[in-house]
Amino acid sequence: MKGPTSAARNNMMSSIMCYTILFSMAISITNAFVMKPSITNNKINIPSIGSSSSSNSKLFVTNEETGSKITTTTTLKSEGTVSEEWELDCYSRPVTVDNKKLWEVLITDSNGVMRVCEALPSNKVNSRELRRVVEDTIEESDVKPTMIRFFRGAMFNMITIALSEVEVVAKPSRRTFALTSWIEERNRDVYPKMEGYRPAMARAGMGPSFLDISIPQRLPDALRGEKYAFVSLPLAEFREGGSINSSNVGVGRLCPVDPTLPADAFVQGIVMLTPRAKALSSWLAGTEVAGFTCDLRKRTLAMDTDIDTKYLIAKLNDVQRAEGAVFEEGKDNLGGLHFVSVQVDEDDDPAGFWLLRTFPDGL
């Protein structure tokens, strides 16, 4: 693909240096910005100021008992491909069975095509039993996992031990988008209808499911972006027929998009511009980037990675804080959906593009 002439590129760079949407750790810019970039040839084009711009499930393994006893089900969606990257949770649910907490093992793949739910008796919640469930699931599946992610900090040791004898990479991570969506679905639609549901137990679990680090670490100097931009893109670009897909996001990844979100919505995001775009993107890919958050009280933009790590990206002045509020409001309106794009400049293909979803509380 032929790029712009040197003169045109220089003009673009001269213009972008004047954009009110740009800010850095060292420079404060006071003008407000509201930008909606367009997409051409799979690139995010940041306009200059003033420009316009469940499916059905097929049961393939079932072992069910009725009444108050244990139920185990495995479902496979009738469409989609099972990924080699799986996601796992083992935890108590807001339901009691015979006056004891219901414990479940949930396993899905990162595409959300395969779903396994197995209840555990409270006296068998241990690494050996969890390993059995994982090994049984792998044996039944045509697609074998290469990696299993888990986010539950309270179960870190047990899950790590259980997976240590399974030939997969165990990855503590909040990039468990298919799993967290499924747990939210069960919290909303399944558990309240079960005999023994305890609303008080559900409310008790509303805090973070991982160690909450309140003081973010400083991003390594060699990886810090030169400039940052708050932007937004049409949600339609991430759906079937849109111009953003897994083939053109560099080393980035796209999380699943809730099909019930409004078609005319805009997804809020951040563009990070740096001549070290490839290095920064590779680093982000290795850290399991999970999301970005504007702390309006502390006036900071931070990035969440791994299971409990937070990095300071930038400090915000008054105007940037206002735009951060728009960013956060947009995330809330779409269930936490947002994105980050890492590019050399505004005319370059993304070295890495991530569609993300803020990790929900109450899991």
C-alpha cells in the first residue's frame, strides 16, 4: 500500500503536533477535544479539528442429576471455532446445596464457543479434583488448549497447583473476557432461579476478584508513548462486515463484542503515538493488557495488566480530566468496552490494537 509523500507526511506531522487531543507526561495542553476518527484501509485516521468524519447450544457431554444434587454440563455452540486458549474459574456461587455453598468449575475457550460447568462438593474443593475436571475436559475436546487463563486471586495457589501437572501454560490474567461475560450471565439469569439462591451471598462478592493495587507503577521510560489521544470509533467497525478484525490488529487482540449493544454506538479508546510502537506493542502483548482507566479523582490515566498490575500512563490536566470523564462514561454505556491502538504516527498502521473490556466487579 503506497503511503503519502514526504511533504504530505510532514504536513500531517505538523498538524498533529497542534491537535488539542494530544498530551504527554511532560506537556500540558489546555484545549478540549472531542474526536471521532474514521477508518480507511484498516487504519485509524485522526481528523484535524473541524473536519467531519449464544447462539444455540449443542449438548455433547452430559451427566445430570435432578433436585438439589450436583449437575455437570458441557455445551458447544453450533457456530464458531473453539480456541486453543481457554479460561477457567473455580469458586463458590451465591447458592447453597444442602446448606453448603455451591462450588463450580467453569471452563470456556477465549471465543466463548465451548462451555463446561461442573459443580464440586464442598469437601472436594482441592487442586486434585480441579485437575481431574480440567483433564476430563481436555480429553473430551477435539481442540486441546495451549494456555489456560484464570483471574481469581483468592484461588491462585490451588489453580496453579492443579494446572502444574497439565501440559498447558497457566496464565494469571484479567484477559478472561469470555469467562467473565459467562459468569455475569449466570449471576443474572441462572443463579437467581436456582433453589438455594442467597442474594446476600451475591452482594458479599461485589468487591474485586483480585488484589487491588491502588498505586500504579511507573511505565518504563523506554516504553512510554510520546503522545496520547482520546478517540472513538463506531461499534459497527468491530462487528461482522466492519473494517477491524483479527487479521489487521498487529500483535493486538479483540475481545468478544456483546451482540445486544446498540449498533449506532461509539467505542471510546486511546491512541498511543510513539516511534517505538513495535517495542511497546510487543511489551503490551506480553503483559496481558486488560484495560485502561481514568481515575478522575487522582487525575491519572492508568493501564491494568496481568492479574493485579497497574501502570501509570499519564497525568491529566483539567481539560484532559474532562475528556477522561467522557471516556469513562462511554465505557460504562457499553459494559466497559474500549480500545487502545499503538502507532508510530496518525497515518501509520497500528503495531498493536486491542479491543478490551473493563474487568467487572461482583464475580
